[in-house]
Amino acid sequence: MIVEHAFLVGFSKSFGLFYLIALSVAVAIHAMKPSNKQRFDEAARSILRDEAEPWR
């Protein structure tokens, strides 16, 4: 069975596209979950809290 180069390229491009779309949707769902709100808010406040102190 001989697989042509054009078929492999098309398959890999399609697979990569669907993989990245699924990964993006998974990341967006994780970021929007209400259970993560407190953790993300704390991370945002910790950055500002660190800047208030003088450089050591």
C-alpha cells in the first residue's frame, strides 16, 4: 500500500486544525469555570501586591 505525500500532508493539516480547535475550546471552558474564579482573582491580586513592596 503506497500512501501519497499529498494525502499525508492533507491529513496532518486537518488533524492539526481539529486538535488546536479542541484544545482552544478546552482551555476556554477551563478558564470560564466558576470554580476557578477565586484562584484567578487571587493570582491577579498577588501580582499587584508584589509591586507595592520596594525592590530588595
